[in-house]
Amino acid sequence: MLARRSLARAAAATVGPSAPTQARNMATLREIELRLKSVRNIEKITKSMKMIASTKLSKAQRAMQAGKAYGLANSEVFANVPSDKPTPNKLFVVISSDKGLCGGIHSSVSKATRRALANAPDSPLVSLPAEDATADPSSPIMVIGDKSKGQLMRNYGENLQLTFNQIGRDIPTFADAAAVADMIVQSGVKYDSIVVVYNKFVSAISYESAVYEVKGEEALRESNAFKVYENEDNATRDLAEFSLANALFAALVEGHACEQSARRNAMDNASKNASDMIGTLQMQYNRGRQAAITNELVDIITGASAL
């Protein structure tokens, strides 16, 4: 009886340490296998989103080319008949979107707005005439898109006057821009000019923040160039609102093209990162599996030698 107990203790001492090690190896391999499956699923999703964004990008670029004609016509009118009245009271209209997974497309316009309100040396307002190159930190802000709204709410929550969402879910239309312009005019916010902050399309892989200033009704009426034509009040008001709708439409379609381009690049980078992670995990899984097989062979050979 005593001999049997001694043999049982010896067997437990021999098997004891190896069992947890094998269990740990199996658990680790199982976790790696599950993670591999998860990363492969993510890779499939990001590749699908990249293909969708590529298709939408081509459509957005065609719409941007058509929409730019509105902005160019607007710029040509005010270039030939400039308004010489300074515009100290500015209203900032920040154009973003409601969707994410598109890189820094939203933070780009948010940072540009913060620099403009802080009158930083690299403020985007430096592209405007010298008399209009500064802004009051308490200037009112209106935001198109929930993403930039959340970013600007942290530091400039008191400046926000109006926010818009569900605009640009598909390719923006002139009706969308006209509706936004109408709500801005009817909001009762006093301004001399409107500074539109948007993302400028540079190429399919790059974009940059830019601003476009639209003169208000009072600035147009008191301009010496516009006084020559003796326009009626209704005509000046309609011109100001129509020029605002034109500028918003051009900025919306260009911002939409930048968003699709950034989303395509972001999903492409995500797919590449997932592929690299799959390679690393696969190598780790193979090494763990080979180590587990080697340990089992060692145990078999050791047991056979003992017999």
C-alpha cells in the first residue's frame, strides 16, 4: 500500500508541471487563431469599403468639376466688382460631414477655424485682403456636419449658432446649398461677411484646408463699385444670398470629393495594416503550433525510453 502511494505521488509530480504548460500553449494558440479570424474579417470589410469609396470618388470628382463652375463664376463677379468696405464682423461656416473613417478630413477644417479665430500666424485668413485678415475670437460659427461640430464644441461652444446634419450623405446638390444659405440669412446673426472654411481638393491622395469669403448684403450695398449700378435693395439682397448659395455649393461638392478620397486612402492603409498583422499572427501561430508538437514528441519519446 505504501509503495502504491509513493508511485502515485511520483506520477503526479512528473505529470503536474507539464499539464499547465500544455494547457497554456493550447489556450494561446486558440487565442491567436481567433484573433487571426477577426483580423481577416476586418481586412475583408476594409477592402470592400475601399472599393465602395473608389466608386464614389469618381462620381464625386465629376460632380466637383461641375460644381466648381458655380464657385468660379462667383469669384469672377466679385473680382471684377470688388467690395472695398472692411468686414470686421465675420460669420464662419465650417463645412464637414457626419461620417467618420476618413482620416483627418474633419480635424483639418476644425484646426483651420481655431487658427483663424486665434489670429495665428498660419491662419487661413492671411489669403484674404489685409483689412479682412483678422477675426474676432467671439465670431459666430455655423457648422455643417456632426464631426466638426463635436470638435469645435469643446473650445468654441458659445460661438456656435447653427449646426446642420444629414447634408452630403450623397453628392450635395444646389438645393442643399440653397436651403443652408436661406437658414443662415434667416437666422438673425449679424455679419459683414461669411468665411466658408472647407477642404480643397488637391489630388486623389491629398487635400488642404482653405477659406472663401462671401460679402454680406450691407458690404455690397455700401461698396463704391456696386453703388455705380444703383441696384435696388431687393436686388442686392438676392445677389448676396445667391452668391452665398453658390459658394456653399462649390465648397460642399469639393469637400465631398475630399471626404471620399480620404476614406479611400484610409481604408487602403487599414487593409495594408491588417495584411501585415495577419502575417505576423500567422507566423506566431505556426511557431506556437510547432513548439506544441515538439513538446508532445519529446513526451512520447521520453515515455518510450522510460519503458
